[in-house]
Amino acid sequence: MEQLNRRFRGQFVFSLILVMCCGISGIAEPQGRAVWMKQARWGVMNHYLADWIARVEKMEMSVEQWNKLVDGFDVEGLAEQIESVGAGYYLITIGQNSGYYLAPNATYDSYAGIRPSKCSRRDLVADLHEALHKRRIRLMVYLPSGAPNGDRLASEALGWQNGPHRNREFQLKWEQVIREWSLRWGDKVTGWWFDGCYWPNSMYRFTEPPNFASFAAAARAGNPESVVAFNPGVVPRLISVTPHEDYIAGEISTMDRLEIRRAVDGRIDGKQVHVLSYLGERWGMGSPRFNEEQVLKWTRDVRSKGGAITWDVPIQPDGLMSEAFMEQLTAVGTALGGR
């Protein structure tokens, strides 16, 4: 009998620990940093990239030309467009493969060693925040997890090896670059979407830094409440790749293939359900590829799971979106009842 009592007491203590640590007592699990995304419901993304603009506009890109473009970006006009369609947040690229970035970063310049700097003089992110914040629209930023592959000098200087490599020295430098931007912007930026995390087992799943934890910490250096997602590529079934992210990156090209399975209260593995796709023929380019009915169906499908959806649309050199895409975005906002 005493042995049974000891066994019972042991089971009781173990169950109590589970209740306290895992939340199985029926008390709701905390929503975390990304709860606002569920409430915001949807957002708009633009790829404002030097090489893409040069290709579409058939222009020669240079540091001088890039600064001219960034200086001419109409932040108030774009913020008015975002407000008019009822989106709750806005996501923009800081830069990608060309090595041109739309905000200053002394750390990046010191590592890349490129003069004059390919980082713009104007801090477009900070200026976008000012225009969006007064309209109660949150700002998020996009950045690749690797060096700019189209800039050989910068990639070599940063020590980047494309492929399934540890990339320890590169990652330590890249986190410092990210940390500078994060500290510069503080709570002006409420989210990061990191692209190209294609080799998580080779680069980030380690006990010692650099790892997912140090990567996320760099992004949150200026704003501890900033949400972070790491994109492993196009994966039709939404998955979370690490406990250190707050929402699912959710890149999808073919919306018909999207799978949102076993979501509970808008979360999968405790991370906010989120989908990112594009309305143009390609990411950031072309004419609308969907009709309004399709766009609304897929938007409602994601929302029915408690998820947030971000629609990427092309942007013009002056920072404004064309009327054809504004009509589709307006339809989304109307269908969801505005902000």
C-alpha cells in the first residue's frame, strides 16, 4: 500500500509540473509577440530593389541613380494607398541580391569595403514609418539570410559561401549588420521576414552561436517585441522551422497548393499562421495574374484559419502602386471590413 501511495504521489507531482509548465490546466497559452498580426489580418508587400527597377525601367544602375530613386520615393503617397485599401501592415525589402540597400548601415559598409556606399543616404525605412505610423499602419522589413549574391565583392568580403555550409564567420558579421539596423529603427519596425533560410540544419541548428537564437536576437536588438520569421523556401504546407520565430514565413507561389493543417486559434506549433504570395505575374513584377474572385477566396481561406495574409504587388520607381493592383487590394480590404 505504501508503495502505491508513493507511486500516486509521484504521478501527482509529475502531473502538476505538466500543468504548470505546459499549460494543460485549461488556461489559455500566451499569444506571444505576433498576436497583432492575427488582429491586423492582412498586409501589403513591395519589392523595391535596385536591380529589378533597372531591369523593368531599362536603366543603368549606379550609386548616384540609386540615391536619386530612393530620394524620390513618395512615402506619403504610398502610405495613403496602404491606408485606403485597409491593410493593417506593410512589408518592404531593405535589399536583396544587388548589394544596394535602402537605408544607411556603417557596419555593412565596413565589412563590404565598397566606396561609395551602395546603402542609400536616405533612411527610407525610418521615413516610411513616419508616414505609416500616423495612419496606424505597422511596418515590417524583408532581408535575405545570406550575402548579396549579385555583388561578388561584398559576398567575398563578408565571407559568404552559398550552399549547405556552417558560414559561421559570415553569420557573425551579418548579425552585426542586422543589429545596427534594428538599433537604428527601434520600435519603428515591428517585424522581420528573413528569406533564404534554405539550410537550417547546416547554419542555424546549433547550441552555440551563431544559431537561430542569436539570429533572432540581432533582429530584436532595437525592439524586443519585433516579430521574426525564417523562410525555408516554398513549402505548400505551412510549418514553423524554429521555436525562435514568432510567425510562419509562409511563402507560396501556387495558392491552390496551400495547406494549412491542424491550426489552433490561428497558430501552428505555437506560431502565428501567415501566408505570403504575389498578385503579379512574378514576385514584384507583371500584370495581375488572378481575378478578384480568386484573390478574395484565398484571402478568406487564410483568414478562416485565423491567419494573416500578405499580398506582394509591383511598385513603381516613385514608390506608388498601379491602379490595376490597387483595385484588387481595395477589394480585399472591403471584403475584410477595413481595419
